[in-house]
Amino acid sequence: TSKIIYELIQIIEKEMENIENPAPLAEVEILKTFSQKDKKQLVGGKVLTGTVKNNISIKITRDGIEIGSGKITSLKSFKQEVNQILTPNEGGIMVESSTAIAVGDHLIYPSPLLIK
């Protein structure tokens, strides 16, 4: 019985870690930057995980460090306006942010907090 209790404690600790550091719902790697005007930037990227959706708030990371935030205002796939882009597809993304986005940056759609 003590072995079962020990295993249960390990499972609970792992789940608590997942709650404290939830995985992002989506992540995009920037492959190309096209234009930047005021706070609007048109970039091309590949969806690494999850589904990128239109009108979501995102974090911008460079080399694993958060450098800014923004909002996706438009998505295009094969020159068509779309509401979402799934893994592992590529697409054009219009981002509204005061942070300049560069090739190699990642756009991360963070998971909402599970504990209030």
C-alpha cells in the first residue's frame, strides 16, 4: 500500500506542475517577414503545435524569451482569408504589436489559467 501511495503522490506532483506551467494551445515559428506599418506586421509562419485562430492574443518569443505581445488580426492560407490554421500548415499572419517580429521568432497562444 505504501508503494501505491508513493506512486499517487508522484502523479499528483506531475499534474500540479502541468497546471502551474501549462503547454501553449498553439505555437507558430516565423519563417518570413513581409511588411510592417505602424503596429501592423505581415509575417509568414508554420504552425508547430495546436491551431492558430483569428483574433487571439499572443506572446512573442525570441530564443525562448518573451519579448512582447500582440494580437492576430488576420489569417491567410493559400491566399484565402481563413479563421484558423492547423498544425503543420503554413500561412500569412497579420499581427498587431509594437514589438518588431523577426524570422525565427515564435508566436505563442498561451493556455488560459486553470486555477482562479
